[in-house]
Amino acid sequence: MIPFSAVLVLILRLFGAKIGKQTRLKPGIHIKYPWKLMIGDFSWLADCYIENLDWVRIGANCCISQQAMLMTGNHNYKNPGFDLITKPIILEEGVWVGAAAQVGPGVKLMSHAVLTMGSVAVNDLASYSIYQGNPAVKIRDRVL
């Protein structure tokens, strides 16, 4: 049990987040815009960083580990105005984002994909697959 989790969930819901039942949030979590956040049932988020300038949708039974980062925005370095670009992030059911891993704008992690510790996802991750590295590449299938 994480008693403080219920307080965090309540506060985020008051600010517009859609959070499912039995979801656990650890102290130290950073969420930029709660009204652009959806989390499914039975998910667990550690002291991660969610820079959700665009929508972040986290499915049921997901795990976002310590110091992981979900970043929905970036700047267009090709444009002299350095314009902001935002794209949503989607984590389908059963996804695990490892400690200190990073997920970039517009990336979709499909059902039960794993992004290992310290890895960087800049492209979509296939279902039931394990990804590692920077940029993350598939290293093997995930067998449950």
C-alpha cells in the first residue's frame, strides 16, 4: 500500500486527470498538465516525469519506473523560430517503461511492450517486444 497515492490521485482528478481504479502513484511524480492525462486501472507510476504538453494515455496494468520521462514536446531545430512541436504519447495495456527510460513525442508503446532501463524510444514499440538502447531497438520478444 502507498497511502499517499490516494491523495495524489485525488488531487490529479480534481485538476482533470482521468485515473482508473487501484492506480498507484509514488511521491515525487511530476505531471505538467493533469487535464491531459489518462491512466487505466491497476497501473503503477513511480517518481517519473510526465511533460504532457499534449495528451498522455497510459493503459491498464502499466508500470512507469523511477526517473522515467514521457516527453510530448520538442522544438523544430530546422525552423529559425524554433517552433514548439507537440505530439501525444500512448502506452497500451501492460507496458513497462524501465527506470530512467525516455519516451519521445508521438511514440506509441503497444500492448505489453517493454522499454528497458535508460533506453530512449523515438519510434513506436511493437506488442510483446523488449527494446533497449538509444535509440531503442528490439532485442527479443516478451513472453508472458
